[in-house]
Amino acid sequence: MSDITVYTTEACSFCTRVKGLLRAQGVQFAEVNLSKDPEGRMELAKRTGVMSFPQVIVDGELLGGFSEVQAAVESGRFDGLVRT
């Protein structure tokens, strides 16, 4: 099974949407809410080079945000990225 982590913030509609999309695909994921963790945000930005949310990490690699996950699902590429 793939290790999937979704980094989110509160009141983020794309965060809510990406979690719904992942649930619809039947995958389990861990959520890390960085709303009140500025140090965590900076560490994540250093690691991924991205400041926006959500950020979906699959097996230690950045898949992207909502648009990238949605595109991967629609193209069928998502199934190859995620081991269920």
C-alpha cells in the first residue's frame, strides 16, 4: 500500500476537494494540517518547492495539488502511482 500524506490548511476548498477525490478513489491517506504551524509550512516548502495547499505526497514524492491529482485520476495515471 502506498504511503499518502495530504498537507492542508483550514478553510481551503481545494484541500477539501482533494481529500474527497482521494476518498472516491478508495485510498487511505494521512492528513497534516499546517494552518497553525508556520515552521511546518516552511519545512514543507523547502522540501517540495511549493508554497500552496494542498500538497499530496505519495511514497515521499510530491504528486501535486488538487489539479495534478485530478489530472492523474482522469488520465488513469493515478492507479499506477498508488498501490492499494
